[in-house]
Amino acid sequence: MPRKFLRNFLPSHDSIRQHRHISRFGTFLHHPNLWHLNRDSVAGGLAIGLFSGLIPGPFQMLTAAVLAVAFRVNLPVALFTTLYTNPFTIGPLYVIAYEYGKLLTGGNGQMTQAPEFEWSQFGASIEALARWLILLGKPLALGLVALALTLAALGWVGVQAGWRAYVVIRWRRRKARRARR
């Protein structure tokens, strides 16, 4: 992939290890795959980021960081990938997760309309929203897990296939260039 291009903008491994915030963790964050751009590390980082992005609340990046360190995959890719969920995309993703969960549970009920959010009554609006989410229950919970796993698997396969295709194309171009000489 465009590793040579990205290396111009990424810090060196020694500068990362010596950074004052990272050095506090000792050797915990020194595993090479946490910072290298290789096919398996990037694919794993993307999969973890896609999985962690659907975790409700502000724990998405924390979960992505913990999982990336535990599975020794690219940490920056995992953290950056969680940003696919934002205030504009979270609603449609949760609707997709609900429908996915409904499909998996065999439910045939309709999703009820979300309560209107009034900023003047912030506490009451949050409470009404929480009650509405609880009513969605099992299909939403199962759908979130299933959608997170599906997105993670598709992301991993997509990076693996894309990286492999890029390498094969580069090999063929190099072979053709050598044959012309």
C-alpha cells in the first residue's frame, strides 16, 4: 500500500517510544505491530476500529486501544477507524443494527418512533430516549453485536484482499517493466 508516502508523515518508532506520554506505559506499547503498516496489522486495526465504533457511549476509542494492544494490531488505525460513527451516522447505524437484530431474532414488530429531543428539558429528553432504547431491547442489542462483528469481518477481508491486489498489480507492473528492458 502507500506505505512509502505515509512514512513521510508518521513519526519514527524511536520517537514514539521516547514520547513522554507513551513512555509512561513502559514496554507495554513497544510491540512493533502497534505502529507498523503491514497487511495483518492494518487489517486487524481496521477490524477492531469497526467493531469498537458501535459501542455505545464514549468508550469507543478506549475499547479500540485496549483491543489493539491486546491483539497487537495497528493502534492508530484502530483509533482512527472508530470515527466512522459520529452524530450524523450513529442514528442510521442503530436503525440498521435494530433491523439486523430483528432479522436474527425472527421478530416482526415495528420500530416505534423516537421521542422528540427538547433542549429546554434536557434531563426529561434523555430519560425518554433511554426508555425508548430499552423498549427496542433484544433486537437492538443482538443487532449491534452482529453488525459490529459483520463490519469487522468485512473490513478485515477488504483490507486483506485490497492489499493483496495492490501487491499483485505492483508485481505485474514490475515484471512488465523488466520485460521491456
